[in-house]
Amino acid sequence: MNDQKVYDYIRFNFVLSPKHKHALELMAENDRESMSTILRGLILQEAKLRGLWLPVRETKPAPAAPPPPDPTENQVQP
């Protein structure tokens, strides 16, 4: 089984003003990231600040079953 996460990607087409685009380009250049990575990070940061990004709950394994009782413990000795 493949352990990679599967995501549904949505492509957004929107217009940025020249100033916004330039700022985004500079941020990406300074961080050595792509503009889309910078945008995703900004969205994540703002969503967390607003309480909109809920952490993923990690599932914990079920507790192990107790060992079977020792049949010799309850025997009556003559």
C-alpha cells in the first residue's frame, strides 16, 4: 500500500496588482520558495490565527489486550 497522502488540488486563477505580484515574488525569492508555496503558507498562517485550521488528530493504537489469566493461579492445592 502506498503511504503517500492524496490531496484534491484546486487551481485558482486570480489577478494580482503589480505591487502585490512584486511583493510575492520578493518573498518567494528571499525564502527560496515558489510563489505558490508562499501563498499556501500565508493562507495557513491566517487560517490558524482565525481558528479555521484544525490540527489533524493522530489516531492512537488501541490498547493491547491483557494477557490471559494463568490457569495455575486459581487452583486449590491439596
